[in-house]
Amino acid sequence: MSHREPQRWSFLGDIRGRAAWVVLGCLICQLGLGFGYVFGPLAEDILGEFGWTRAEFSGARLPQLMATSITSPLIGWLVFRFGARGVLSGAAVILGLAFSGLSRIQTLPQYYLLIVLLGLAVTGLGDITVGTAVSQWVRRGRGLALGLVYTGSNWGGWLLTRAATEVSLNAGWRSALLWIGVGGALFILPFAWFAIRSPRPGEVDAEPNSEGGVAAAAVATALDVTGALRTRSFWILGFSLFAFFFYFLGMLDHFVLFLRDGGVDKAEAAGYFSTAIGLGIVSKLGAGWLADRISCRTLLTLDFGMLTLSSVALLWLPDPNWIWLYVVTFGFATAARDVVYPLAIQHCFGERSMPQIYGTLMLALVAGGGLGPIFAGGIFDLTGSYQSAFGFFAGMNAFALLACCFIRPERASQS
């Protein structure tokens, strides 16, 4: 029997028994990342009640992302010190508290403060925590396990945007935030506490041995953060990441508002938005499958090519002849980046310092993700239209696509 078991589980690897429960628990926790998507479909109602400008509404992104960036190292230390279960459980509680408070806001500063609190919850439920938990339990089939887990944010966004829209149409946006947020937190919490724990000694197989010569050569030529900063690929990846978040988060805040301005029914507009998010489930699994079959640079270029195509299609909306091209390309490209980008970093700089290099590159999230929504909202407030902002998005994405063609394995070029 012991000889047959590896054959039986050859596709799933270590995703069985207790490890399978951990993977499931992490997937459920990743649903929490989808909670942030509900504000796009609810933006019209919130702005209508308070009379805020669209730039003021989107301005909450910047402090939220700053808090996320600052607390990420702390989350990593807490996971190391206390384990993923405690961090995920605490983050689920904070998620419920944040949405409970958001359902009762009366002023813009209150909104900003609670959005920052939501950012802290999402950081705790995010890639650092679940990635650590999965990696502790799964050696063989780790890529598949992480791909499955990371679809959780897309499942959450797809389900919650539809649910929030439905509840808001019948009971208002405050009820939508209260019931979705608190109910979601209560759903996540038992999985975080009971399904996830650190493995006990001897409970998990040792890391499989690598081919010695190849592994040693890869480590010897890998670059650290200081070395990476001196390469062209680092700055290309940094700019492309800035462009991605500038566009991606800008559209999260303003896509539904844009469609509503064009006369699209509220439920229909929210449906397009949630479908784009839901397509990420297929996209992440597909990107992982492709990564084993084509070069990393080709995969990155395809991803940014699709992203650019989505921003070009955006210029023709809300024409119904173009809207599905936008939904499909935007949904596939934005989700695939989660899988493609770590592989690109490894391709350029090696594995040894990938977490530190990725963490440094993620500073682009604060700049791009914070400024993109404010830029789009500000353009609309000044001109009454998003057209100039969308044209800028298309140009920036096209330039990032061109730049991605010039990344290379820097570790090899410097040896």
C-alpha cells in the first residue's frame, strides 16, 4: 500500500489528510480578500447619501495601502511567532468589526479610518499568512495548493459583489455592509481556528532533495536586494507593477460608476464587475498550468498584452459590442498577475532573496494603487468624464507591455 499511495496522489501531491483541511481553511480565509470588492458596486449609493466627490471616495485607498505595506512585516513576524491560526482568526474578527463600523459611518474621516482597519484585516488574511500555512504542510504539489488557495479572493469577490448589490437594492447599502461583513467574518472564523494549525514534529515529510549541482549553481548566482536594484529588470518589473496597480485599483473603484453614468442598470453593471472578478478563478489555475509549459517572459508579456487590450476596449465602453471583451481580458489579466509575477522575479533574480525583492517591489502597490483611483476620480470631477483617465491607462499599460519584453535572467548576466 505504501508503494501505491504516491501514485494515487501523484496529481494532488501532499494535498490529502490534514494538509487538505489546511488548504481548504486557507482558501476560505482568502475569501476575506474579496470583501474589498463590494465598495465599487455600492459607491453610487454611498456618494449619493453623503455628497462626497469621487476623488474623496477613492482617497481612502492611499492610507489603506500605506497601512497594509507598513504592517506586512509585522504580520510576517506574528505568523512566525504565534502561527497562522491565531493571525487568521484575529484578522477575521477585525474584518467583522470593520464592516460593522462601516455600516454606521457618518463622516469621511470615519470612512477613511475604517477602510484602514479593513486593510489590516485583509493583510492578516492575505498571501503572507496563508502562503506560510500551506508551505508548512504541502511539499509536493505546492504550486497547485497555492493556486487553489489564491482563487479564494476571486470566489469572494464574485459572490459578495452580487450579494451586496442584491441586499442594497432591497435594504440599502448600510444593511449590505453589515450583513455581508459580519456574516462573512462569522463564516471564516471557524475555518481559521479549527482547520488551520502548524504541523507537529514528524507530521510532514521533509523537503524533497534537489539535484545538487543545479540547485547549488542557482543559489550561487542568485541576487540579493542590493544586487537586484542595480539591474534593468528590477526597474522594469517595478514600473510594470506600478502601472498594473494604478490601472487595476482605479477600475475597481470607478468601473461600476462609469457604467452607471452610461445608463447601464445597477444590477447589470455589478454583474459585469463580479463576472470579471470570478474569471480570475480560471485565470489563476490556467496561468499556473501555462507556467510549466512556456517561458516566464512569454507568460508575463501575454499577461500584460491582455491587460493592455482590456484598457483599449475600455475606451469604447459602454458600447455593448465591446463590454465582454473588456470583462474577459480584464478578469483574466488582473488575476493571472498574482501567479505570473512571483515567477518573473524568480526568473530574473533567483530564489534565494525572492521574498525580500518581492517585498521591495510591492512598494509600487502604495504608489500605484493609491494614486490610480484618486487620478481617475479627479479627472471625472474636473471634466465630468473618465475618457482622459482611460486614455492614460491604455498608454501606460502599452508602455509596460513593451518594457516587459526586456526583462532577463540578471543572475546569469552578472555571473
